[in-house]
Amino acid sequence: MFLSKFARHRRINVKNHSEILIKCQKLSGLTKSQFAKKCGVSRAAFYLWLEKNFVPEKRRGKIAELSKGQVRPEDFDFNFRGEE
């Protein structure tokens, strides 16, 4: 809730971590369980990321790597004032 209020106030384009995460998982060709294991987390942690719409920064590099070059770790970052 805080983030959405902050995002509206500061005109931040909040990236949808859940969408990026699912995209990476599908691009990898792995099941969600296999993908989670390759990321070094449990399946439950993977689903928690989806639910919370947030991927910890220390895991983003591995997730991007599993996407076969289609996603970069920076794609998870917040985008201030709509700048690309």
C-alpha cells in the first residue's frame, strides 16, 4: 500500500516483478519448482515473490540469466518520473 501511494505521488513507473518473474520462468523452459531451485530458493519462496510482487535484488541476476538474455537485472528496477 505504501509503495502504491508513493508511486502515485512521485509518478514512478513501478515494474511488475510478478510479470517479469513469470516471463523469465517461461523463457527458461523450466517448471516453477525447477526454476525456484535454479534460483537457489524453495518453491514456496518463488510463490511468495509472485504474491508480494517483489524479487529480492540479490536474486535478480540469476533470474535474468535463466531468461536466456531476454531480461536484464535492471528490468526489475523502479523507473522514476517515467524515464526510460
